[in-house]
Amino acid sequence: MFAHGNARPANVPSILGGLTATPSSFAISEFHYRRGTEIYGEKEPAEYVYQIVSGAVRSYKLLSDGRRQIGAFHLVGDIFGLENAETHRFTAEAIVDTTVRLTKRMSLERVAHADSALAHNLLVMTTSNLQHAEDHMLLLGRKTALERVAAFLLEMDRRLTGVGVVALPMCRRDIADYLGLTLETVSRALSKLHAYGALNFLGSNQREIMLVDRDQLAALDT
């Protein structure tokens, strides 16, 4: 089965659980990608399904005017690359040095036909991805800059396992391209939340953020 690190969130299904009894039907490979390396490109054949062992990945599209829109961040334990078409809709790229394990999509689908637990987990994962896409669309379309940044911090707080501290693998440019904002707007929003007493910055690069007042952030995200 796919391996995962200790940081896999509890709501991420282990979609390959239960397959150890049929290892011959499931070939698993492990690859390491350096920071900034492309894992697959938009419109390339969607032949494999991936799970992150360590590191982090961003999925994005380049718009016609050259801007980048990040659709999702994939963290340790997350599964990505499973498409409902024959090609990838986004480009996937390692944010930091990243290790993934992967298996052929056709193998996964074949085993899922005979494994009800796996089929259920695939459905749960697909539904979760759809919900995330809907939430992201609402965030981009209806929320202010401050509300978007607050929502992002709460999302990362749910998905990362730091006790009281959100250790972000992505830079502020990534956050801006995920939230549909400029880099300067993200920086101003973070500074404002700090001034409000909602968070504190740790470390020189300010990627470690202590959420001091989650209630205040949640009120902004409502």
C-alpha cells in the first residue's frame, strides 16, 4: 500500500488499505523530487496516482495572461493525480524536496472493482476533493482578502500536525496564487492579523505561525 508519514490527517482515507493480500496486482514505486521539480504537467496522460510520503506539492494552472492559479496544496499523506479524464487538468510541482509513492491508475481502478473498501475510500476521497473545490471557489468569489487569509490559516491548521503552530511549507507567493491575491496583499493581511492578536510569527522567515486566537480567525472565515 502507499506509505504515509505520521502527519497524515485523520480524514484522509488510506485508499490502498487491505491490498497487502494481493501484492502482485499492485506495483508501487517511490520517487524523490527536488524543490521546484515538476511531477506531471497539465494535459499529460494521467497514468499514475500519487501519495506524499514527505514534503509538499502544489497543483496549478498557468492562465493565458501568464498568471498562476494554484488549485490545491497536497501535504503528507494526501493522494493526488486521480482524474476523471485521461489527462491531467493541472500541473503538479514539488514545493520543497518531496518523496512520493505512486501506482498505475489502471491497477488501482481494477482492484477497486473487486475491493468494496477501496472503492468506498476512493468515493470518500473524490467527494472530499469536490468539497474542497467548492469551498475554494466560494473563497475566491465572495471573501475579502483578510477573510481569505484567515480561511487559509485555518485550513492549514486542520491539515498540519504542529501542536499550536502552523509550519507552512509554501511561501507567500504560493499563498497569494492560491487565494487569488497579490503578494503584497497577503503580507498586509498577515500583518493585520498579527496586530489584531490573532497570530504570532516564529522564526526569521515567518513561515511558522502560532495561531493565538482561532475564534477570531473563525469569525472572519464565517
